[in-house]
Amino acid sequence: MVPALAVAQFAPGSDRDANLTTMRGLAEIAAHRGATLIVFPEYSSYFTPTMGPDWMSAAEPVDGPFALGLAVIAAEFGLTVVAGMLESVGDKASNTVIAVASDGVRLASYRKLHLYDAFGSKESDWIVPGAHGTPETFAWGGFTVGLQTCYDVRFPEVTRTLVDAGADLVLVPAEWVRGPLKEFHWRTLLTARAIENTIYIAAADHAPPIGAGNSMVLDPMGVELATIGEATDVAVAWPEPLRIETVRQTNPALRLRRFGTTPTL
């Protein structure tokens, strides 16, 4: 039987323990719906509308209380849990995503490469970008899973680098801020990343009023398999490795490409 994955949408706040309580409730729903992997949004550990010194105070190690809370949730419901967090890094923080298995082992981590210095925001005032390197991936349900974060989806080479590392399912925790045309951008970019790489994409956003919502799972042809609107909720989908194989026979774009990716800076 093909395992299910879930995207969980909620609006994290400034209380880490309250966030974990909400996440536990969503994880319980996902598990009851048959999921064995759940993806939560970016900054699930701590979020306020405006970045400031309080964010630095809320940052913690990747093996700190928030990560331990994720491990408890993972063990309780037999899930692989993926979530964004504020990681302490010197006098700033890292926008980090971690994947935790049901036995508490950290499977992979990802530090956001492209910071949100756009649309009037300046994430780099408080956050350091991740370093270039070989992407960390992990196995789940017959897939090789890669991680990236929010604004990174505007840079197609990020997803392509993950695909070159073997990923055929990419998880995208996000805090996609609402605004003119932003929901359109969100849907278009996620769909493009799925189609051009012939992969599955599972993206979990913050619920409104700040986030755009519309967390979703897309297949290798860009078909939306499951979508959440504006609510705090969970959407579940059943991705199939055979679907990727079939699509790549029809659309061998990866095999036919004539350009690679090269990191800069």
C-alpha cells in the first residue's frame, strides 16, 4: 500500500509550547487520515509579524526543546515530521528545516539559502543564509526526499540541485506573505517546480491573516492532489513512485536538458 503524506497549515505564534500543542493536534489528524509523513510550515517554532531581537532570543539549537517536541510528536503518532524553526547561530539565527523520524533520529536539515529581502521585507537583518553544499536527503515511501524553504522556490536552481542529488519528492515549508498577486505567484512557482523537474512537491504555508495559505501537494505533471484554502487544517495525498516513472517516459526533460547548476557567492 502506498503511504500517505500530509501538509499541515497553521499560523505559528510567539509561544513555542503552544505551537507544539497545535502541531500535535494536526499530526493526530494526519495520522488518523493515514499519513506517515507530515510537513509543517516555516518558522513553526516561533513567529511574530515583525522580526526583531525577540526572534534571536527565541532561537535554539537543532537538538533543543522544539526539536525534542517534534520527536515526541513523531513517536506518538508514528510519523516522520518536517518543520521549520529558528536555529541559534552566533548573534543571528538560521531559518532551518529539520526532518525527524518516528524513532527521534534527525534525518536531514536544511538552512534557507535565499533570504526574503523582497516585497518590503529584510530577512537578512536577522537571519544568516545557509551554506552551499551537498543537499541532505532522506528516504520515505519509495521516494528520495529533499528540503527547501519558502522564498527559495523563486530560484529554480534550488529545486534542480535537490533533484540532481536524487530527490523526487521536495518538501517546502513556507511563510508566504499575503499581498497583491502573491497567491498567484505561490501556485505558479510550486507548479513550475513540479513540472520542470517531474517530481512531487508538498508545500506547507502559514494560515492567514499573514500567510497566504493554500498549502498543497502537486504531482509531477503539476496536478494539485490536495489543497488547503485559508483554514488551519491538514491535507493528505498518496504520491506514487510509478507516477514519476510514467511521467518521465512522456516528458524526459531532465534527460534532455543541456544546462547544469553552479553555485555563486
